[in-house]
Amino acid sequence: MKKTSPYFYLILFLVFTTACKSVRVLPNKAPVKRVELKALTAEILKAEENISTFRARIKAEYNDQKRKQSVNVNFRLEDNKTFWMSANMLIPIAKVLITPEEIKFYEKFQKTYYKGDIAFINQQLGTNFSFNDLQNIFLGYPISDFRNEKFDRISHPQYYVLSPKTKGLRFRPTYFYDPVNFRLKEQRFLVAASGQSLSIKYTQYQQVEGKIVPKKIEVSTFDGTNFLQISLDYLRVDFPKKLTVPFSIPAGYKKIEL
């Protein structure tokens, strides 16, 4: 709840009658110590953009502590329908097409391809992401549904930190929110059974055509031994009315069985 003025009963009354409608931004930009979670989640939802189509050119850098590699990625997304990427290093090297029903990709170096469901991605990361979760991650939104889930707040000097109340989750998320603009700064996941962790940090946002979207994202995983980091820099972003997602597995490619 907002801190109230000690001097005027009128101000006292106004604060208590409006405290659950909005969250005050403090001059020092620190999180408010006492705040209604309902009001906080309302501000978080208010900050989310309504995006139906999204297109970006991304510079992606891969680092597994043994090697570093940089590729350019053309990325296209249509809400709840299509997630498409084409990677190139001077020449096209791979394409990915994900829908709510399946995932398909092929790469040109070894001339292989894969067709299956999203379980492939979850096997690699130790996660249980859905199609909607993947698109949320790339747009700077949490994988949890803030409209229907209940959360606990974790004390933090710099951010609003929230975690679902649900007990016994195998894959538990924790969310870090900016106390000024209520945008997601990090979503962190812990796989309880394995101790593997996954962190997705939104280090910079940008405004494009009146919408606030990520500019730079850092994805890192650690399983106790191996560390992997992928940095994404959104160089060009727009929201076209129509998207094309060209995808055709070349003849002669060998299917990967996973």
C-alpha cells in the first residue's frame, strides 16, 4: 500500500481510496516496500504491448566458454500462429519454423532436418515451454499468466521480484520487474530435479512505431558444469500487416531422429 501523508486527513483519505488502482514510482526509483500485489500486477499488464505481428533482424552471439560465434537472424512472428527464423553467415545456413503444433528446421552444413513437436526444444533446455511461452520470451513478456495466477513477492532492493505461489513446480520461474516502467528485466528459471538454471535478461528496450519492445536480450544456461550464453541484439524491428514465412526442406537432406 502507498505511504500516506501524516499531515492532512484529506490526503490520507485519497491515498487509501486509490492505493489499489496504481503503484507509486518513488523519486529514488526503488521499489515500494509495501504494495498491493493486485495493483502491481495491474501495472505490469498495463505495460504490455498488443502485438499481432513482429519482424526483426537480430545479431546473435553464441558463447559456450570454448568458442564464440556470431550469426545474423531474420525473425518473424505472428501471434499464436507462427514463429520463424532464418540464420545466415554471409550465406543462409539454417531455417526454423515453429507453430503451436510442430517444429521444423534444417541446416545446410550437414544437410540435415528435423520434424517434430516443441518437446525437442524442451529436451535441450530442460524446460517445458509452450509455443506461447516462446513468443513471450522474444517479446519481453513472462511465461506466467498474470491474470490468472497468484504470486509471492520476494524482497529486493532494486526490482519488484515475483514468483508463482503454486507449490511443487518442476520448472519454477522468478520474475524481476523495473520499479519505474514495470517492464520485465529478467525471468529466471530453475529446474528442481536437475539444478539446471536458465536466465533471460532484457538489458535494453526500444520504442518502435509507438510500441516498446526489447532491444537487447541475454540468454544463459548453467547445469552445474557447462555454461552457455546467447546475446540477441534487435537491429531492425517493424510490425508488418502481412508476414511471409518461406520454408521448404531441400531435397536430399537427412532427417534427424531425436
